[in-house]
Amino acid sequence: MVVHFEVKHIFKYPIELVTYTHLTKYPTDKEKNVLSVKTVKRIIKDDGIEYWNRVACCSNIVPSVLRKLKEFEQDYIYIEEECWLNKNTHEMNVRSRNLTWEKYGKLKEESLFKKFPENPKWTHFHQRGSIDLGGIGHIGWLMECFAEKFFRQSIQKSLRIMEELLCERMNGMQTGG
């Protein structure tokens, strides 16, 4: 079974601030499960496109009952993120996938940040994703239930963190900090 999710959100901040905040939001005290984010590669092209390949190290959040299985007893989970920021079109595309447990399941997310058509001082965020846990046998349905609930909660938490950081950064810019 494949679980799909989609979210749309309007950030009432300029795209430059939103994309910068996305690229610098972790690690933060607001999210204890993201331990580090390492930039593996960054390329700045002459055509106005910047590319990042990053790897996030996260705490293993798999429930303890499932961590009794040898395959899931790792301390850390690794997620790869690729970002393409086009400064000419004022859009940023982001693609993420799991590196840990690839042979058991695949998490994919694709996101787009772009100027909101009705107010170009705001940013439209659209994310689509899927979780496919086809490689783990009979416990797949249990893992899918957990994964779906966890990722839906994580999306909301990530949006809340982004909004909090954007507010803090905007206030810091207005006060000269």
C-alpha cells in the first residue's frame, strides 16, 4: 500500500525570506528530532539557479515495539534533500527521500515555493509526498499507519516552526537585529 499526502500553505512573507528560512530552519530547539543537516554539495550557476544537496540526520522515531526488529534498531535516520532555487523565476523546488531503510520502504516529498499570485509579497507552498512500505512483509500495515500519522503531524509541526522562525526573523529585521 502507498500512502499519499498533500499540503498547501500560504506564508505571508516574501519568498526570499521563506526559502532562506527553509534552508536554515534545522537544527533548532523547536524540533529535537532533527539533529544535524550537512550540505554535501552546493552549486551556484550563472543562469541564476542555486542547487543544494543536503543530508539530515534525525533521531530514530520508530516505536519501540518495531525497533525490536534488528532492521529498525538504528539510532539515526538519514534523509536526503535536493533544492533548486531559481532566482529569476523566484521559485524553489525541493525533493526529499529517505536514505535509511531504502530497501524496506520509500518516503518521497516534492515541494514548491513560489510567489503567491494574489499577493507577490507572500509565498505559496505546495508539497506532495508518498510513503511506500512494500518491502517489510506482514508488519507493513502497522508501519504504514504509524508513518502516515507521524508524517501528517510532522508536516503541521514543520509549518508551525517555519511560521515561528519567519516571524522571529521578520521582527529581527524590523528592529535592526
